[in-house]
Amino acid sequence: MNELKTDPFVWQLRVYFEDTDAGGVVYHSRYLNFFERARTEMLRAMGVSQTELKQKHGYIWVVLDISVKFKQAAKLDDELIVTAELDWVKGVRQGFRQRMTRKSDGKLVAEADLTAVMLHADSLKPARVPAWIKERLLQNAE
């Protein structure tokens, strides 16, 4: 595996009522949404639109696996800082590392490691990341 050293992309959000249960605690599945949004915004910041990736180039990116460790509960009205960084590349797979912290106290709320792969949108068969995207990913990892 080619491990990379990156400065993580940073994305901020606020927890809304719709993200929580009756006790004001974030639903466990919402953490996945927050991590996904941070990765999407990281790609967007690099000039990679997932809509354009599919419509113009015929590729989609999917998550193969994800491991989430919950450290502290996020609650209604918390401001969260979510990071995303490319961690490694091996063949058609890419590893991403993410962290979520509470802005008010800097406490780690959750962390995730995931493996993603690019697929041909029409056949859903694995595809190598196009050179122009790989270049942008690796450029941010240097």
C-alpha cells in the first residue's frame, strides 16, 4: 500500500433537530452522512464534481467498507468539525481517514477509516481512477 501524508480537508457543520433522537443525541447513521459530506466537499474543493464524474466521464465512487469508532455523543446545536484525507492508494482502491470533533471543546466525537473504489457507472465494474483525478488527490497528499 502506498501510504500518504496529507493535511486533512476541514468541513464544518451544525447538528440540527432532524439529526437527533428525542434526547437530542445524534443518530448513529447521521455520522455516516456527515463523513460522506466532508469527503464530497473535499473532492469538490479539488475540482471533482461527482455529478460531472458520472454524467461526463461515466464513473462513480462508492464505499467498499467503513469502520467508525464513536468516542462521544454529538448533540443538538453542536458545531462539528469533520476532516477528510486520502490515506493510501492501492490499485483501484483508495483509503480515507476522517475525524469529527466538537468545535466548542475540541473533543473527538468519532473517527472513521474507509475504503472506496471507483466504478464504471454503466457496468458497476471497478475502474482505475482517471489520471487527472489521481493527480489532484496525490497533489493534496504531498
